Amino acid sequence: QVQLVESGGGLVQAGGSLRLSCAASGTTICISAMGWYRQAPGKERELVAAITSGGTTNYADSVKGRFTISRDNAKNTLYLQMNSLKPEDTAVYYCNGDPAGVGVFLRPLCGGEYWGQGTQVTVSS
């Protein structure tokens, strides 16, 4: 129903910046809130940042002041600007789309939440 494809990951030194992108296609009307998650080796997947369809944002304490989440609904694209990167930011970053907030009449057209394949971010010290 919905396909999410991340891009923009890579290898950077501590203090550097990266901008991740997530392109959504398919039944994009099924996407309400979107978010970025990350999973480091041996750790649970955690929410990094989220943004509602109306633009309200939420960030993990570990990235506040350094990361900025945004979305371009016309382009069906989600972004994560990552500045002042730290080695502890190293992880696979996943794009997420949540249909829970779509209208009650649209909801039956949509399945569960959607995930991208992930993009690797490595920050060296």
C-alpha cells in the first residue's frame, strides 16, 4: 500500500552533518504522522523524531537541539537534518509512516504502519 525509501546515510566524523530523506509512494493518503527511528547494534529500535500531518514535532532527548525533522507533503517526502553528530548517533535509521491518524472513512483503506528499509549512519570519533 505504501512504500518508504530512505536515502542520505553515510560515514561522517563527529561534529559533521547529514540530511536523511524518505520518499513515500503508493497510497500516501494512508500516512498521517511520520517519524524517524534508529537501531544501533545490540539495542532496541528507538524513536528519534516524529512529525504529525499538521507539523507538530517531537524529539528524543538525545537529539534535541541537533536534529530537525520536517516533511514536504506535496512531494511526499520526510527529512531529518542531523547536525553536530556524535558517535552514539551511529545506527540504522528507519523511516516510519503511521496511518492511525487518518480519517475514520479512510482508515479501512489502509493497513498497518509502514517502514522503510533503513539507511546506515556511521559517525566516527
